[in-house]
Amino acid sequence: MRFWLLVLVGCAFRPGAPTSLAGSGDAAGADAPLLDVAADAAPPFCEADPHLVMCFSFDQNPLPAMLANEGTAAVSAQVMNTTSIASPLGRAALLDATSEIYVAMGSGVTGVLSAEIWFRFDVVPANNGDRMGLYDSNVVPPNISLFFYRADPIYTLRCGMGGETEVWNAPQLQPGTWVHAACICDGTNLHMVVDGTDLGPIAGSCASGGAFVADGFTIGSNNNGGATGADAQLVGAIDGIRLWDETIPF
């Protein structure tokens, strides 16, 4: 598997060779990479890889009602009340409180050890303690889930993988800012990596990996059980999501 992590201030992460943001419409900071590589030099977001079990780039415009998986598993996503918008390095799915992206149970989504999402929240959860769902498979174990919470005066991220669910403080989260978040199991520890920074390993029972069960999987919301059970929707955008059946580098 090829994997690159590129830190871009105020932008989503994308795989690919290092490149500056000059001319992209986002100002590059003083620490911008020195190499300036043509955008088409980067591999596709959902590149062919036997370990990439599920991938949605949300680069289609308009987004279809049924979105085919760009990974290896035999699944697809039902897309409702979701709009395609331009993102810093491609396109993204814009969501509101009525949106739902639902992936029914299918073959091949098992043994997931790493989950990545590129997201932006545009509205702060209404009350202290409220949450918004980034993705969720509902059943623990073998859950694959990520939520962010308002925990005044900061935010927290709650990640679940396999039989483990843990919470990390994430004061770097800010409304309107693109964030890369990766929940990764190394076999012994669960890691929460935000914009390339490991928020700290926590020992736990994640080694069996995450998997889909009958309730399926929601993207951008909490899964309460199937295609009509979503709530705690993300009000913002998702630039892409990837599930791997291996521990990705971080």
C-alpha cells in the first residue's frame, strides 16, 4: 500500500506527492512544502489496493442516489439530501441535518484496522455534551465509529474499532476548517491521529478489527439501526472516507 500524509493548513489531506498550494486558491503558509508537483502527479484518492476495503471520494458531480464503493468490498452507499461542492483538492459531500449516507451490510467489510475521514463541521453542536457523527456501524463489537463532541471549552473525538471505544481531547478542531482524522489499531493500541498528530495510544481490544453487521454503516451521522435510523447528523462536509484492513502508517 502506498500512503502519503500531507499537512496543508486549512485544507483537506489527500494522498500524493508533496506539493505546494500556490495557485490553488488557498494561501500557502511559510512552512509549505518546497516541491511544486502537478496535481495530476498524485495517485487517485481511491487507488487500487487490496487492503482498501471501502472508499468514497465524493468527487462525483452531481452525487448519484446510489454511490458505488471505490474499494474492494461489495457494498454501495445510498445518498440522500446531499450536495456536491468544490473542496480544496477535489469535490466533497455537503451535508445538513436532513442528510444521510447509508451503506448496507455487504461482503468484504471485515477486519478493518484503520479508518480515515476528511471532514469539516460548519455548525457547532447546540449544547455542551452534544455530538455529531462522522461514521458509525452501531454494534460494539465489531464497531467502526467516530464522533466529535462539544465538551466546553474544547471538543473531543470518540473513536471505536472492534471491541474498543475511546475518547481523546481535540482542542485543535475548529468550525469551518478541514480536518483529517484517522482511527488506527496497531494490534495492541488504538490511536487517534488528527492532521498527522497522534493524540496518544490507548491500549485496548481492537485487534480483531471492525466489521459491518446487519445495521450497516452511516457516514456523517449516528447509526441507530439501518437506513432510517440516523441522527446526530454532521452539518458540514466530507471530502472522503477510507477503510483499510491493515494498520496504515501514521
